[in-house]
Amino acid sequence: MVSENPGVEAIETVGGVITDLVEVAERLPVKPDQAEKIARVLDRLSAEIAEAAAIVREASNHLSPARQQTAPSQGSPKLSGRDYS
């Protein structure tokens, strides 16, 4: 099911993940007794990012043919960090 505005939903999901990732990064390196707890948080965050990716894909499948033709083609996005292509 596509929400009323899937773009906003994806932005909110990614924004929440970024906030949580900053909190995790501030705790690194973790003590051995905290490793599993932090690993579970990272597992949850990866699931949320996968959900955001699914939202983006699903939303693009529901664009009208006219909208698909006018949507800008951006190719592979250039990211400042790792190469994810």
C-alpha cells in the first residue's frame, strides 16, 4: 500500500535512521557487554533503511506514464561516502 505521500514517508524514515545512527556512532567503540545491544539497534536500522528503499521503489511504480517521462533521470547518484553502486 502506498501512503498519501510516499516521498515524505521515505524522508521521515531515513531522517529517523540518521538520528539513531548518530547516537550509535557516539557510543563507538562499545564495550564487549554492550556489543549485542548495539548490533541489534544496527540490525533494526538496516531494516528501516530497507523499508525506505521499498517505499521509494513502490512509489516509482505508481507514477503515471506521463510523469515517468518527465521525471529527471539522475543515473547513479554520487555519494560522498562509500561507493554503493
